Amino acid sequence: MTRATTVRAVLAAAVLLVSVFITLTMSPRLGLDLQGGTRMVLQAKDSATVEADRETTDRTLEVLRQRIDSLGVAEPVLTRSGEDRIIVELPDVQDPRQAAAVIGRTAQLSFHEVLGAAPPGTDTAPETGEKRLILPDEQGTQLDLGPARLSGAGVKDATAFFEAQQAAGWTVKLDFHKDAGKDWTKLTGEAACHPAGDERRRVAIVLDEKVISSPQVDPSVGCQAGLPSGGTQITGSFTAKEARDLALLIKGGALPVPVEIVEQRTVGPTLGAAAIDASAQAALIGAAATALFITFVYRLFGALAAVALAAYGVISYAALVGLGVTLTLPGLAGFVLAIGMAVDANVLVFERAREECQDRPTRSLRSALTTGFQKAFSAVADSNITTLLAAGLLFFLGSGPVKGFGVTLAIGVIASMFSALVIARALTEIAAGSRFVSDYRGVNGIARPGSVRTWLARKDPQLFRKPVQWLVISTVLVAVAVAGIVVRGVDLGVEFTGGRLVEYSTSRHVDVETARSTLADAGFGDAEITTAGDGDISVRTGKLDNDGEHALRTALATEGGETTKVRDELIGPSLGDELRRNALIALGVAVLVQLAYLAVRFRWTFAVGSVIAMVHDVIIVVGAFAWLGRPVDGIFLAALLTVIGYSVNDSVVVFDRVRELWAGNRKTPLATIARRAVLQTVPRTVNTGMGALFILVALAVLGGDSLADFALALLIGIVVGTWSSVFTAVPGALVLERTTTAPPPVPGKSSRRARAPRRDPLDNGARV
């Protein structure tokens, strides 16, 4: 065993030990879509400058944190998003009405002197003409209030309690800070200077421009003496819930500016548990099928790659847990998908090693394997970098769960490279050093050409004699997809259109027509009703607040019996427009970034050919969803950007081989080089695609409704991407080369040779 192999083995063992330790000692951080709960995105309604936005949002964040801590929610998460948005995650909160009522209130508390009862119709001071603060008290009497003498900032603590001795019922006790207590004593002392029963002897306590209590100062309090500075009590015939909510608002403090709920998602815990179970089953079955497949194709080395694949799963999971990444449903699907993609690097290496053994049958197995790793490295690096670019776009331009998918995908790519280039290489090099493995070619799995390579060598298809024909076929496919988009339309999800989507589970089966009729009678005639799997009812409406959702659920319960909310998504119209705009930006940036990277790494014609294939794949996937009537939402966007990464990945592998062959055969026409490159990389394309398909089919079948569309988009994308990398990207590059490169005269060539049969149209003697 060489020194390099020893270093790789030791490094692999160390990383695996750390990963196993993290896996056994730390628990994953689950997103709300996996553990159940409510997620809200709040946005400040008004702001002046960028600096003011940030400062105001930070103050608002602190006030909200105090309020939510007072609610008693276990492990809430509050983070700032941008300059004027705050993301609030409340685990296990299934009814967001109470949380929204407490979180969204501005809670501007103030204490005022009462100048007297206001005559009807007066709202200005006759002596100054200034606007007067006139508010009704608890009985409806209009009170003329003076300026605020004390604000909620002076309140140190607020507690709701039941006052039984004085029959006051539920009250809220306030404790003041020292300076505020002095102001309270002065305010009540001035009010005590007026006779008992006089309106001016009252002190008005105002919350958000509403008088919640306006008690008379007790007759025993002398003029200018005032009440003690320690605190006071607010009475007002409160219920227990009203008193507690009021205490929470006062204790939490006032929000600097009003906030608006622009996004709200509620997921039932049963849906999250089902998603985890489904993803786990899909991962086990898909990974087992993938491991069996590569073992069948590559024998012993395939089995060792399967061991490295298992190590990849442990390492990537430990990285997610150790870095504190929140696992969401799309992220979990990305983790499962990355298992299939992790096979790609091993397949690239093994196929290159097979070529070395085929070209030089007498060379040693270790030498062929080493050369395979060396020659496959550029393709592995380029293909993984393009996938990382897609993951980065998901993170920076996506939102919510899509960001989680981007992080999971990036970690999976890095872990897969470590698995293939370190763990799998160490295992295969150790095995290649065995005389038994080296001597018996049927055991090691790479010393003999595979069935796909043997069939291609026998048939030797002339793929690119007329490259324009392949482009015509691709154009027809794109035309069919565009027709679907125009004729059927794209069913944009709530995320992109705004509105509310609620999914309910009922104890009694309710068909769609009955549910539609019931909700129409209850005033929800514009609601779009569909079934959501397992008999669940999905309701999609326009603008619907939390009280309206409660009324909708109550109406549905009249026919369905016990009605449980499984999922609830609320997206404000402004946020929907922004998400739709960001989705288009993400796709545009993806195209430009991939084009720039490929132009740097390859010829510009190769880059344009790859981008043409990428756009071809995107249009076909969107068109397929239009024809099928499937929704296009944030999860679909994550799948689409992954398809972009996969499409470019395939094209990179082909063009990397074209670049390698062309560098050593400059006099050979490019069309011939391209044909050889495609035929040499087809085994890798087929085997990698099969590995990913096992995972995606398992997700589509076992993942349930929440993952079915995600898996379907990727299934279509991988099939179309495999086609386009060969029959769109390569012909496109060949046509560009032919139209932009003038063929120079070829000295010493006879006219007979120029008219040789079976000549490729691009075999015109052009030299590059």
C-alpha cells in the first residue's frame, strides 16, 4: 500500500469516526414542515431610509422575542430577513390566530390625563385649533384626553391575575420602573385635585388608541399626593384570555412600527411525521437499489463504491447536524437525491479505468485505476462545481424551504466528492493491490468492458453526420412544451400568486362537490376545492385572514365531522409578486452563470451548446407540468434549478471528453471527435442516470403528495437532460463551429478523397 493510499485511508477513517460520533450524540434540527408548527413572515409597513429600516427591524425583533417568550412556545426561532422582514417559527403551534393577535399588535400603551367629557362633534381645541385626542371610554362616553404623560416603556412588568376579594375579576397588575413610577404618582396626584365624580379625576390607560381602562382616583388620595409609584392595576371586566393577552402585550413592549403578516405556513405534525417516514423509506429502498445496481455493473469495485456511498450518507448527515442546518422537507428530498448523484464520480472513474484496461490490456489494475482517477478528475470537478453553482443560486435567490434544499444539496455535493475521491479511492486501491483481485478480471469489475461499451463498439453508430436533424427533433419537443404552456397555462402555486391554501383531514369522507356546496353556503363561493390524497380536502382562496380560515374549517366540519388542519399556507400578494420575480431572476442568473463558467472552462461554442440544452430542458419540464396540470411552486423551482445543474453536469462530462480527445488529435475533424466522445461517455451517462432514477422513483412512489411533484419534475428533467446533453448540446456546438469557422484549403488532398462515401458533413478538413 502506497503512502498516498495510507493517507487517504487514515483521513477517511478519521472523518468517519467524527461523523459517527456526531450522528450518535446530536439530534437533527427539524423544520416546521417536519415537526409541525407555524411559520410567519412579518414585514414593517412603513419606513423612511435604509438605515432606519434596519434599526427599526432590529428593535421590532427584540420586542417580538419578548412577546413570544411570554407565550411559552418551546424553542421559537426569530430571524431577520433583509431590511424590513422578520421570520418567526413557532413549533407545535397549530392555531396561529392567538399568536398572530399577540405578535401583530403594535401595543402602543400610554397614560393620559382626562380633560373632561367631550361634547359631540368636537375634535379640536377651541382656543388653539389643534387636533384633540377624543376617545370613548368603556361605557362609550367620549373623553377629551390630554397628551401622554407616561408610555409603555416605563412598565417593568405586567401580570394577569384574578382578584377575588374585591370582586374585580381578572385584572392586570403593572409594575413601573423608578422614573416612570414618579411620573405615575405625579399624574394621579394632579387628577386627585379634582372633586370625586368629576371626569377630570380619571386617568385614561390607552392601548393602540383604545381606552382599555379609565378609573377614578380613589377619594382617599390627596391632591398632589398621588398613588404609590410602585405600580397599579388595570380593571375592565376582562376574561382570563383577554387579561393574559393584555399582560403579554404590555410586558413585551410596543412595536416601533406596525407589522403585516405577508406569509404564514402551518403544518400539522402528522404530515411532518409521514414525510419523514416516506423519505426514510425512499432513501433506504433507493440507496439499496442503487448499491445493488453498481455492484452488478462493477462487481467488487462496485461493492466498494456502495460502501463509500454508505459512508457518504453518514458524513453528509453528520455535517447537516453538526452545522445546525434546519432539515426541511425539500432539504430531506435533496439529501435523498444527493445519494443518487454521489454515484456519478465513482462511475466516471470506473469507466475511465475500463478504457485504460481496454486500450492497454497488459497494464496493472492499480495503474489503470490510478489513471482513471487522474483523467476523471477534471470532469468530476467541473460537474460538481456546476451543481454547487445551482445550489448557491437556490440559497441566495430562494426563500424558506428552498434555501434549505440549496444548503443540503451543497453539503451533499461536497460530501460525495470526499466519498468518491478519498474513501472509494482508498478502498479500491487497497483492493487493487491484492493479487487475487488483479488476476481474476471477472471479480474486480473494471478489467473487462461493460455490456454498453461492447454494444457501442460493435454498432459504431454515426451519430452526427447530420447534426441539424437532432436539433430539429429538440425543437419539436420544445414546441410541444410551449404549446402546453400556451394552451393549458401554468398553474402557479400560492407562493407566486398570493392567497391561501389550506388542507384539511376529515373524519368522514367528503366529496369535492359536497365540500364546494357547503363552503359556498358559508360565504366561500370563490374557493377552489380539490382532493389532496387519502381523501383530504384542499381549499385555495384569495384573501383570507385567520378568522376567516376558522370559519371555513367550521363550515367544512358540518359535513366532514372532526376536521383537522394538515397544512396552511398564506402568501400576501406583494410577497407573491416578489417570489415570482425572484424565480425568474433565479432562472436567468442560472443561465448566465453557467454560460460564463463554461465559456471560461471550454470553448464559447461548447458553452452556448450547453446553455441551449439547459434552456431546452427547463422549457420541456415546465411544459410537461402545464400539460399534466401540476402546480408550479417553490418546491418545483428547487427541482427546476436542480435539473439545470444536472443538465449542465451531463454536458460538461461530454465536452470534457471532447476537449481531451481534441487536444491529442488536432487534425481530426471535430464531428468525428464529438462522436467518439459521446460513445465513450454513454456508459457513464447510462449508469449515473440509472442510479439517480432508482432514488427518484422511490421518492415518487413512496414520498406521498408532498414529494411526488418534486420527484416527477426531476424524473422528467433527468431523462430530458440525458437526451439533450448528447443530442442538443453537441449538435448545437457542431453547428456553431461550422458557421463561425471558415474552412481553410487543405493542401495535398485529392478531390476523390473529398468525395469519399460516409463522409461526415463537418469532415471538411477544417483545422482548429
